[in-house]
Amino acid sequence: MDLAFTPEEQAFREEIRAWVKGNLPADIAHKVHNALRLSRDDMQRWARILGQKGWLGWGWPKEFGGPGWSAVQKHLFEEECALAGAPRVVPFGPVMVAPVIMAFGNQEQQERFLPGIASGEVWWSQGYSEPGSGSDLASVKCRAERQGNTYLVNGQKTWTTLGQYGEWIFCLVRTSNEGKPQTGISFLLIDMKSPGVSVRPIKLLDGECEVNEVFFDNVVVPAENLIGEENKGWTYAKHLLSHERTNIADVNRAKRELERLKRIAKTEGVWDSTVDGPSAGRFRDQIALLEVDVVALEMLVLRVLSAEKSGKNSLDIAGLLKIKGSEIQQRYAELMMLAAGPFALPFIEEAMEAGWQGDYPGGVTGNAPLASTYFNLRKTTIYGGSNEVQRNIVAQTVLG
């Protein structure tokens, strides 16, 4: 196993780094590096810049308009974007539904939906979770009843991330109650402007509405929006979830946030201070332990990439990446909050916008908003398949 990058791969990295430096808007990078609020326009602006370059679908094969990069090149692209302060690409279109449309959609669906995803013009949402159906997706109840050339959809989805901006949503819907629960699920694409679709934002502790409830009340959906075969949606969902779990790990963002943690600890004067409790010791020792975990996660990612590059079948370890990546996100958020102490707590929207928490020398925004980020990231070990469920899957499929 060779984890070293070739000269060609290093040259590719330099090319990506130079392009990102020349095209990433400085105001967006400042917000990302300092955890300030990203607006819809910020996220969409970067997506369109990538789309114009043909890189929003950076993981796509050439036959569908992507760059056709190798697994290593995709990793290097993601790393350089993250370290430069680029926003995390909203994954629901280019990373999640697009591979499903490529693998299981027909040519008409591919020609209809993929261009809008690749350009960044169309905002997609994910309709999986329901009240009572989170990690146990096989229990979804949102119903789609076939009526000639249409489906009549009724039900509810919840925890729909950024659904208030959604223009299209891909949904798991129940089309049959016969047999095992998994066999009665279909994968349907729904225009969120359709009559009967309503979105209700869920306000979180930090005042943001990152997640939403989406209601379907007698929504008429053309049958041509069904991906693949009816009642085969569970197969397509599993294909998508492997992309989601790898995306959740996001080792590149962890590396960027690790550097932010170091800045906060040094600025707040706690770098050499001691920490009480079960993890007693110098604060910087706790950061070092976290850094070891981040490097280990990166090595795991590179092992997978090395196996792909050499043509070997790598283990199906998306679950492992998700487990460790989500735990690392929670840990760096916790250490940031501990470093800032009481200054991590306030979150007053108007004060944040006015720069109340101020800038440190060098233009580094202080502790914005650490407590809310800590609470928000408690979800990472639950969504995308809870870590407890993932450990069971790993035990069965990897350990045997």
C-alpha cells in the first residue's frame, strides 16, 4: 500500500490550490474560517462558480459532464477547497441524488435533471427522515399512490436540511405494504413548487432554521419522476447512503477546524493551561490527541483511495468513516467551547451581525458561535444512520 502522492498528483494539487485561491470570494472564505453565518446566496454563489468551471460535479464521470477525476484527485480537490475556506458544497444534488440518477435513472431523466445540478442552478433537498422514521428508514410512511400517469403523495418529512431553499426534493415514499417494509419503498423526485407542498422551518437553539418539516397534501407527481422501478427504492437509497456517510466523515473540514481550535486556544490563553476531570492534563495535550485521531482518519481515507487506485476491492468501510468522522466533529466543537469558556455562550443574532464578538489582531473573529456549533454537532452521530447501527453493520460485514 503506497500512501504517498505521485509527482503528477502533487502537480494536480498545486493546480487546484491556485484556481481556488483565484476564484473563491474572500468574503465567503472569511465567513467559513470564522464560522460566521453563510447565506443562501453565499452557498449558491460558490456552487455556481464551481459549476461554471465544471467542478461542482467533481466526483462525476466524464460521460455525465464531470471531470472524470480519480479517487485521489477528488480527495485532493476536496482538501484544497476545505483548507482555503470554501463552503462545504450542499451535497443533496451533486453528491447524493446525482449518482442515483446516473446509476438508476433513464436517459430522459439524466438529460432533464443532471445539467441543473451540475451548474448549481437548482437547489435539491433530501426527503428521507419522518417523525418516527430516522435511522430506521424502512419504516417510512409517506405514501405515494399510483393513479394512471401520476402519483398522489401524502405524508410528512422532517429534519430536512436547508429545505426552506429547496426547489426539488428526492423522497423515499411508501408504494406498497406487502412483504418486508424495505420492499415497498420507491424513490421519487418531487418539484417543491407543486401545489400541496409546504415547508415549516424548525428553529434551533442558535436561532437558525437549518432543518425543516416538509408536508405533502395530495401532491400530484408525474410517474415519469419515479427513479428506476417501483418498490425498488430501498436499493437506490443504500447506494445514496454510502455517499452520505463518507461525506459526513469530512476529514478535510476536520483538518481546517483543528487549526481554528489551535488559534482559539492560543488567543484565549489556555494552550498551556490544565484541564480538570477525566481528561486531566494540559489543554494542548487534548488538542494533540484530537490531531492524532484526525490523522488516523485521514490515513483510513487514503487507504481506501490507495486500494481504488491499485484496482483492489477496498472494504466497505463507509460506516467506519462516518463513525470516526462524526465523533471527531463533536470533539473539536467541544474543545473550542471549553477554550473560550463563558465567551462561547452568547449568541445574539443582531450582535453577531454587528461584530459584537469582534476581531482579534489579524482579522480573526473570536468565538463565533461556539456553543451553538457544539449543540448542533451533537446530531452527527445520529443522522445518516446512527453510530450504534453503523457499528452493528461494520461488525457483520467487515469483521464477519
